Amino acid sequence: MKKWLLIAGATLVLAGCGNSNAEDGSDFPNKNIEIVAPASPGGGWDLTARSVQKALQDNDLVTENINVQNKPGGGGEVGWKYLEKKDAHTLAVNSSLVITNNLLGTSELTHEQFTPLAILSTEWLSIAVAPDSPYSNIEELMNAIKEDPKSIKIGVGPALGNNDHLSLVQLAGEYGIDAKDLNFLVYEGGGDVVTALLGGHVDFVTTSMSEVKEQHLAGKLKILGISAEEREEDLEDVPTYQEQGVDMVFPHWRGIMGPPGMTEEEIAYWDEQLAAMAETELWQEIVENNDWESYYMNSEETSAFLKEQTAMYKGLVEDAGMGQ
Amino acid sequence: MKKISNPNRNVMTIQLKILGLVTALILFIVVAITGIYILFEYREDVADAEKMAYQTAKTLSYMPTAREALQDQDVIPELRNMMDNLLRDTDASAVVMTEGERLFVTMGDEDMILKVFDHPPIEKALIFGSSYTERVGKAEEMALVGVSPLLVDYGDYKKVDGTIMVIYDRALIIRSVIRDSIPILTVSAIALVVGLAGSLLLAKNIKKDTLGLEPKEIAFLYKERKTVFSSFKDGMIVTDAEGRVRMMNPAAKSLFHVTGSVRGQSLKEVIGEPGYPFLKDDFRGDEELEIREQAIIASRQDLRTDGRRSGTIFTFRDKTDLRKMSASLSEIRRVSEDLRAQTHEFKNKLYVIMGLIQLNKNEEAILFIRDETQSQENYAKFVSSSVRDEKLQAIILGKMAKASEQHVSFMVDPGSSLERLPESVDLNGLVTILGNLIDNAMEAVKQLDHGEVVLFVSDLGTDILFEVSDNGPGIPDECFPKLFERGVSGKGPGRGYGLANVQMEVKLLGGEIEVQSDPRGTTFSVFLPKIR
């Protein structure tokens, strides 16, 4: 009997320890938070990272210090590799590159090596032509390309394989155009692309809606369509691709992820804080000012969304690779 | 035993067993290790080739010469020269540059180029501007292709105008892996041969150690030895050189009152008494000793291997049985002796009768015969009326004859009375007890003029009583304490078993023996319980 009492006692003590451990776990976070922007200061990723930092801190959602770390290189790979070895106090901003880098053979990393936490915002992509362009809608433009693909120069930047480029490959695919025939001129960045269009060096451009919105409103160019689900508030006259008969919505999303092997408590913590942040006025304002759109998904939804996106991009790259 | 007489087959089996096992083992290890080595080597080489193809393609695509060649025909020879050098510096089979999807400049293995160009893996480079490696073709004809886009700078913008493909032939990689594997294959083969030789040696060595016997035969011999030892009535103990028990058969165990396994224990501890003479190294030959009240003949023989003592065999023969046999033998001899005495007596009487008849004294002869017959009958009548037991009657009559021959008076006390003796008292026991006591008594009074031995028997009460008295000189005082000890006698060497046997027999029957002795005579009284 004594033996049993001893064992029972030991079990109780152990259970007690277990409880105190759980309490330690709920102490998370217990040191400075780090948000990795896998790009140089000034880009979309950097802006997203700093916006999250501001929104979390100014709304007192996270009491710990939050720092933004810029780790540029390799289309995000340098920053994400850095994240891979950190604990749940470090997060990194991401985008569809976390999927396409691997598909296009530029990186070994996949999104599955990390813990998805949230999708925060999205931008929409657009096709724009010069005001005096002979093409007044997507269909006319695509038919012209189909007829003589080499004659129509397309402005894109800063590199092939980004969402601006991929969305057009998908769009052309919908019209049965061989992606190999598309005549892409690759410019340094979004600004250069618009300049090229304004200078008449290209026939049309594929770029973020925010890049061409002002010029469209000023009448210096014309947006033929956007990849969103519905028309934009400020651009009521611009129809979506879907309205023009192409069953295609193409978000240019940005999200946030954590290192591999996060505990459920840690995931729950960030789910709570990031959901609360997405609701704050400050965050809404930032989204508004940057011509983004709120696109919040929690950890679980993000996980499913990434899977879906991976399948979509895989299809896109493989179909194009097959010469369709 | 048939097996042992067929040594040829035995050699085959033991060697085959070891050879087969060791060979299989070595073969397995060698094949496994070599296979794994080759597999890893192959994988590494393929990975290296892929990496090289990728990097070479990428490097070449960055070179201004390659980009310029698309616009300026004059640069093409320089490009060819560059590609040629590259082919020589690397293991690549071919380098291809395309303009769009069309071949532009090629260098190297043309078959390879044509094969790859069936389905050139350049779409991803052309469309998405990415660099990568692809495997083209199937199985043996597979080629590893590194692809990189040619991003030509047009000032304000860049454009993918073509691709670079660096092609590695997988067959060449496999060939080089095989070439690299020759040393390890050689070593493996040597290991196999050494292993075979080793196993042959091992088999030979084992064969030598087992005197050419198969393990099965050894097991059989072992069992046989055990059974043989167990079946021995004699005790047998085998020890090793250090005196530890290797074997102790059941007879030896019961002799020393040992139970259970004693294998490996020191013999001295097992026996529990270090004083036995056979434990000494110089003990030789058969010697009789007393072990736990049993007469034992112990002998000891050393086991010698290569001239050194490697063990000792002890045997213990129980003498008790032997002695019992000799005792009953002497009883029989005694009975026949008694008969002989009787015969002698009758012969004497016959001579008297013959003499009387020859002298024509027929009347006297008839008288003599009648007297003799009368006295014989009377005595016999007396004996048979007072002593009803026939065994006892026989003994008394026998002793009577012996007494008259030795001129000793042997009487049965007139007060004697005895019904039948119980079954437990057999003739042998009776002869031992009474025969010895009466003989001793007669021997004591033989020298006297009027020697007299009286036997008194009675079965009144719960015990049967035999009393043998003589009027001899009595037992000397110094003999008294050792009276019943074996081998102690006042009669000289080789004697002294009589009284010991009497006592043993009385003990067996659950009775007691008492002695009274003074210079006027000695009386032995034996009490035997009627019911045991």
C-alpha cells in the first residue's frame, strides 16, 4: 500500500510540474519580437512588415518590443532561410513567391517548411494600354496577340515569374495563346514599366493596379481590366477580368508566417493578435493608403489557401511548360 | 556409431556448414556495402552533374559573348571557341544555345543534342526566365540538362531571346561510377577470398579440436557418457585440474549425500570433509575406507593431456554388498562344517557298531544302537517339544554335533520354550546371530576340561530372548569397549567380523544385545521384538 501511495504522490507531483509548464507556455511571448522583411527597405514586403509592427504596437496588442529585420536576396529566400532556424518570436512576411520560387526552380524552400499564420492584404493586378490604343477591352487585345504574338510588346517588371507576369500567362492561356510566343520586355521595376507604356515603347503592360491607378484617373493611360473579384471603388469604370468573360481572379497577396514546429499555443497567440490587428482602424487606414485590400485569413484558412494556390501555380507553370 | 566410422562425410558436413555460413555472411556484407557505395556514388555523381549542368548553363548565359552572338554573327566563332573550352574543362557531353526555340549554336555529341532536342526542356526558361535542371529521355538514354535563359539587355529593358543548355550523358556518369567502383570491387573480391580461406582454416581448427567429430556426434557421446556414468552402481566423480567437479554420478551423490547439480564447485566443498585420503595427490590404488558408515573402496586416476594433469577420476565401490555376500557364504560353510561334524560322529558310532559285530558281540551292539537311538530320540524330542521353530531346531542340532566333535558340552536349557518365530526373523539372520554367538562360546571353552555352552530361548512376553552362556574365562576388560567393532578381534588378524555382523543383524531386526562377562563365564543376551 505504501508503494502505491508513493507512486500516486509522485504522479501528483509530476502533474503539478506539468501544470506549471503549461503556465510557462502561456507566458509566450517572453522576449522581443522580430518581423523579417525578406527584401530591402521600401518595397511591398518591407512596407507590410513595418505596417504590422506599427499596428501591433500602437494598439498595444503586443507589449514586447517589435523589430523589423531586412534580409534581402534570392526573391525572399535569404529572409525565409533565416526564419527557418528561429523560434516563435520571429515572423516573416511572405507572398506567392514562397510558392513560385520552388516551382520555377530558383529555390528549394516550400511554404510547407513554415507555419502559416495569416494572409493580411492583397493587391490586384491590371492590364493597361495607352489612351490611344486600338484595343478597348481584354478580348480585343488577346485576339490581336493570338494573330501575331511577336508584334505586340508587353511591359513587365522587375522580373519574369512574378505575379504580374504569371497573371498574364494565365490570362493568355485562357485565350489559348502559347506563353512562349508572348513578347515580354522586362523593365527594372513597376515605375519603369509605366514609363515605357507612356513613352510608347510597349503596347501594353501588366502590373499592380496601384501602379497605374493615378495615371488612369488622370487619363494618361487606360486600364482594360483588373484581376479582382469585383470593381474597385475609385475605378468604377474598369471592369474585372471575370466581367469580360475570363473565369479568373488573381490576388497579389501578402501574408505572414512563423518558423517550423510552432506549438498550438503559439499559433493561437498569433492568430488572436493578428486577427485583432486586422480589425484595428490603424491597419484599415494603412491598407487604404497603400491601395491594398484587406484579405485577412487566420492560420487554418491560410494553410488551406496556400495549398490551393500551390495547385493553381503548379498547373500554370506546368501547362505553360507543355507549350499550351 | 555408424556416423563416426564414416569420417569422410563428417569432414564434408562440418566444413560445408562453416564454409557455407561464412561465405554467405561475407557475400552478404560485401554485396550490401559495395551496392550501397555504388548507389551513393551514383547518386552523388548525378547530383554533381546536375549542379554542374545548372551552374555551367547559368554562367554561360551571363557571358556577354553569348548575348552578343545573337545580334552579331562575327562573335559566333568566339562563342564556339568558348563552348569548346567549356566542353573540355567539364564532363559535359554537349552545349547548346538556342535563339527562341531554334538551335543557334551547338557543340559536342550530336546524337545527344538530337535526342534532347526531341523535347527540349526550355519552355520554363523561355517563359518564366528561370534556370533549372531537367532529366530528358528514359532509362539508359537519359540526359541531364541544365537550362538557363539568355536575358538580353536592350538598354531600357531586357528580353529572353534564347536559352543555353548544358547536356550531361547519364550513361557516361554510370560508366565513370563503374570505373570508380573497380577498387572497391577488387577489395571486396579479396575480402571474399580471405574470408573463404579463413573459414576453411576455422573449420580445420574446429575439426582438430573435436578430434574430427561432428557436433551431433559430440552431443551423442556426451549423452552416452552421462547415461553410462549414471548407470554405474559404483560412485564416480570427475574433476578438472583445479579440483572442481565436472561430473558426479547419482551413485556418488547418494554416497556423499549430495543433491542437485554440483558442476563447477570445488570437490572438497561438495564432499564437505577435506580429510579423506583420496583427496591427496599422492593417493594411488584401491584403498578401503569408511565413508558415512559404509565400507568403500576408493580409487583415483589422473587424466592427462599432453603430459599435464587435466583432471582426475575417482571411483567408489561399495564393499557392504560384498561383505554381506561373504558373510552368508561363511554361514553356509559353517552349516556344512556342522554337518560334517555330525557325519564324523555317526561314522565313529558306526565304527563302534562294526567293531562290536566283528567281535560277535551282537548283544552289546544291539544295546549300543538302542541306547544311542534312545538318547538321540530323547534329545530330539526334547528339543522339538520345547523349541517349535524348525529353523532353530536345525541350528541347535547342527551345533550339537559340532559340540560333541569338539568335546564341548552344548545344552539347551530345560526351561526353554519357543513357538514359531515371526516371519521377519529369517534363517540367514538366525544363523548369523546364533551361529556366531554359539561358535564364539564354544571357542571360548574349547580348551577347558569341562567346557559347557548353554542356550536358553524364550518367547514369553513381548520379546524373543536368546541367551548363550559359557563357563569360559570371560572377555578381557581391554576388549570390552571395542567388542562389536568391525575388524577388532582377540583372535588375530582377518577376524573380528562375527560380533559386528551379529550386532548389525540384531539392529536390522530392531532388537538389542547385552553382554555379561566375568572370569567364570560370559553370557550374551539377544532381545528381538515379536512385532515390528
